[in-house]
Amino acid sequence: MEDALLAGDSFLRGVFDAIPVHLFIVDHDVRIMHLNAAVRDDLGLDLEKVHRMRAGKVLHCVNEPQAAAGCGRSAACDDCVIRIAVANAIQGSRTRRKEVCMESEAGGVKKTLKFQVTASPFQYREKPFVLLVLEPSAN
């Protein structure tokens, strides 16, 4: 499925990979279907390893391990800007440049990730998907 999203058009794949911000194609449950070169280069993520994983797990959200079912299932997830933006996009509403401040922990190191989120809806083979754009914030 992820290969089918951009595989048919090398021009579109090239454009997608040339964009210098983090781009993800996600489903309604914020599961990663595709990502661009900026994500691979900046975050060291490989699509084969993160395909169909929820974004909170991939970004090491500190709330993700609080629920047995993982990302999207803890009490804090109800207020997650990314999850809300994706849910709104699935319903057809675009979110533009919403500020996110997310606590992350990887390898015992906690840090705060700050970025602007844009979530844009689209359909592929009659199924809803979201183009999720994460731009690092200046501060």
C-alpha cells in the first residue's frame, strides 16, 4: 500500500522527497504509511521499520508507554495536537501550523520537541489519509 501511494509517479516521489520539512502520510489512527527523505535523514527513520507504527511511538512521546495499547490510548492522548489534527483532517478539515510542544524520551534522555503541525486530508483508493507536516519551531 505505501509503495502504491507514490510508486506510480517518480516525479511526485521526487517532489515529496525534495521538500525540506518532515512529511508523513498517516491513516486515521496516526499510523505511518509513508515518510519523506527529510524524516529519514533528520530523524534516522526507515519506512520499513516504522511502517504502520503510530507516530507517538516513532517520535518517542512520553505518554505512549503509559497505556498498554500504546500511542493514542493514554488519558493524555485526548489533548494531543497531532491526534486532534489528524482526526479533524479525516473528517475533511485542514489544520494549519498549529504549535506543538511534545515531551520525548529515547534512550533515557528526555527532551522537548517543538514544531508546527499542518494536517491536510486526501483520499486514495476511496480511503481517507492525511498528509502530516511537522516543521521545527524557531524556539
